[in-house]
Amino acid sequence: MIGKIIANYKILDIIGRGGMGIVYKGKHIHLNRITAIKILPPDFSFDPQFIKRFRREAISAASLDHPNIVRIYDTGVEKNINYIAMEFIDGTNLDEILKKEERLPLNRTIDILTQVADALDYAHKKMIIHRDVKPSNILINKMGKAYLTDFGIAKALDGMHLTRTASSIGTPEYMSPEQIEGKEITYKADIYSLGAVAFKMLTGVTPFSGNTTVAIFNGHLNKPVPSVTQFVEELPKWLDPIIVKAMAKDASKRYIKAIDMIEDLKRGMAAHKFGIAFVQEKEKLDKERLKKEIPQVKRTKIVKKAKKKKGKGWLLVAGAVVLLLVLAVGFLFISKNKFFPLTGKMGSMVKIPAGEFLMGSNSGLKDELPVHKVMVDEFFIDKYEVTNQDFCKFLNAKGNQKKGGVYWINLDINDRIIYKKGKFIPKKGYENHPVVAVSWYGAKAYATWAGKRLPTEAEWEKAARGGMIGKRFPWGDNIDKGKANYLSDDTSPVGSYPPNGYGLYDMAGNVWEWCNDWYQSDYYKHSPYKNPQGPNSGTFKVMRGGSWGGGKEFITVSRRGWSFPETTNIGIGFRCAK
């Protein structure tokens, strides 16, 4: 991505990455202005409703003009890449600072919190809720000034087909109880999160922790906020009632405004220093604040207001829907109706034994339910995803034909395949990377040419599980960055990561892989026990496995992706079955 031009921005360097995308340092080629460019993962382009919400919320966030809020300059889509151009902050984020310093002095904590609280109160008056206040969304420049960023992205994710779990619409360690329970969200959810951030800054730990998201959620919902002195003995005890009030499980009992918490912190320091009876002073302040409480900012109001800001982005949205996520391919070829294996490892297939397995997940999205028994006959599946080198042989034999109104492969997106002197050749260094930007029609045409077919969704999941029962990933339950290519900035050569129990590579991450089935969200409720083939018709085709640009939630063995069969995207490839 470095050196490429997205819209009018030249990508200069990578700043950071996370579950909501990769942030690059960029430069406007006409204005010579340094900017931060956030590129959303291809996975987020799945849902046309998300694209619509994303653009709407970005426009809404761009209306915020506050010295402690990162300004948004531009948003759009370029070659299937959804981006936001933002103000560049020369510094780092609070999360990185805490990793180095563990915790911050009280006066520095209050200084940073004051700026963030002021930004939140300003946004709340504009009827905009952040929904994901956390250290990594608080930027600190080299002069110590704080900026709140990523307004609107969590709101756009709310209700997205791929991210309906509460953990995806916030960060577990800083989420309010009402977010976890999926209840109506008001601006007081941000105040709760700010209290959790304050706890982290003061102690170096989050108020609730655990080995699983469920354990963290249980703390937010059912356990009292621990005392800060439990972790740092020298901290004054008057901090506890402030943190407890900010993080009250009942939203009505939290601070009325974020800045009210800061006032208590400052008064607490003064009371501590001069021996004033702080608790009595605080009770008097609380009574005064109740008389001037600001109205509740409810989700329904925000949505209603946002609808008035439709703008002129509908054509772009419609176009972006067609250009979303793809999958990974297979590896034998055919000449004059006779099979010939590719040289090296690319021609091999693995036999998957006939048998019964449990399909779906109780911890995923609704379309992964119910978990049900499936019997699949013996079949073969490609050991590796189809590569650029493989696909070039197919193109040289058949040409790049059109089907469904699109070419089998979109070479405007896939710059790893070059047409030179009458031949398709892979770009040097990308020969063994998975082919991308192949439509479902292109994947099917390749498979037919090679004397194979695309796997059914049931076959794919059985193969991905590698013989294990009830595990989240092809290797087990724990996420491991050393076992799959995800949250990265490019594809990796096939076979770069360890195989699963069946000896298959890249069944998680690298590229989404097309399956033969049509997608139906409730198909599992009535699918046949033996060799399910998917619905007879539909609008979208199934994709599996997640991609290089997506987060860990997309690479589970049960996660169901889907897109139009005409879709050509840098995150989609395929593999074949037989």
C-alpha cells in the first residue's frame, strides 16, 4: 500500500492498525497537506447497510469542530477501498503511552481526561455519541494535547450484518452495561467508558479483566468497581467514589456531564491538599447539578437526525456494495480434457474422510445458529488457495471472459497479474500469493476448467475444522497471530502459516474463499442432514475463512460471509474441491 495513491492521497507510511482498519500517513497530492488515512478492512464492505451507515456517520462526525476532536477531511471509496482522510496528529495514542509507562501521575491523568471530557460534552450537545471511548482512540501530540478520534465508526457498526455481537460495537474492557446488553444507548455510555479509562490511567489495569470476553462482561454487569487503592496503595481513597459514580451500572446514577467528573477530580485534589471535607462538598454539587441536567440523547434521535443528512453518496454506496469481499481458490489444471498437476506443492489435494460433524457456533452470529449435525461424503479439497500463478495458466488458456456483467478477474484491482506481450503473467514476488479480485463466476469457471468444482459450505467448514470438535479456529480456541494472516496490510504466500489437522493451509485468513452455495441467513434451521448444498436460489454467494485485512472475529471456522457473485475484491479468492 505504501507509495500508492488512494483518491487524492499518496500513502507514505503506516501509523497503526486495529480491528477497524489500518491507519496510514498520507499526503494530499494537490494541497500538500499531511493527513491520516484510515483504510477500513475489506470485510466491513460486506454489508451494503454498513456502507450507508458508515458514510452517513462519517459526514455527521465531520461536522464536529472542536480543538480536542480529530477533524475529518474526506471520506469515500476508491477501487473498493473505503477510506477516511483525517487530521494528522504528530504523536501517539494513550494506549501506547500506558504500555510504556504502565500508569500516569494523577495530575497528568486529570489533564488528559479534562480535554477528552470537554470533547465528549461538545459532541453530546451535538447529539453525537462516541460509543468506543478507549485509550487507543485518544491521541496525544508531542506537546501533550489530547484528541479524541474515531467518532461514528462504532455507530456505523451497530446493526451491521457482520458485527451484531456486543463485543464488536465497542471494546469489552471499556463498554457500558447497556452496550453489553444491547439496550438503548445514551451519551452516558461514553461517561461510563471515560470512567473505565480513568481507572486504567491511574492504576495501569482495567477495572474488569478476564481470560474471556464473557468474564469481562460479567464484571461490568455484576461486580462492583474495585478500589483504585487495591492496585496502587499510594493513590488517595477519595478517587473511589468518583470512579464508582462514573461507572454506575444504572446510567441514571452516573455524572450528568463528562466534565462534572473532572470537576470532582480537581476539587478532590484541592480538598486533599487543603484538608477540605470533600464528600460534603461533593453532595452539595450533586444536588445543584440535578437542577440543570441536560436531556437524554437517545439512539433513536441520532438515527432520525442522521437520516436528514443523506447527501449525494447513494451512487457510490451502490457501487461499493458490488465491490466487496472475495475468497481463495484451488490448484489442478486441465489441458485437452486431461488433468495435469502443477509443478511443486500447488497441484496437491487432500482427501477429507466421510463423516459427521457439528456445523455452526453458539458463540457467533445468528446466521451460525443452530449448531446442527451434518453428514458429508468423502471429498477432496485443494491443500492451498489458488495462486496468481495458477490463475494465469487458466487465463492464458481461456482468456478473461465476462459473466454476470463482470470479468472473471478484475485486473484493475488485482495488480499482481499483468497482461504483457499477449500473455497473463504473475507480478514478480506475487507468484504464490492467492489470486484476488476473482468473481464467483470466475472461480467457478476456473474450477470447471481444472476438472473440479467449488466446495459446498458444509464441505468447507468440515475441512476447516481439521477433525477438531467445537473449536473456534482451525487450530483451537485461542487466537494466534502466528497461525493466520489477518489484520495485516497484504496477502501472504500460500502455505506461510501452519496447516490444520487435515494438512490444509490458510483455512483462516489470507483471503475469503468462495463456496458454491447461495447464502440464506436462516438456512441452518432447515438444512438437510446429509450433504447440504445450500438454498436453490438467492442473491448472495457464501464466502468463508476471513481475509488479510479483517479482524479475528472473521476468521473463525463457523463465520459465514456473503457477497454478490459479481463481486471482485482484494480480499476474496478461492480454492477448489472434487
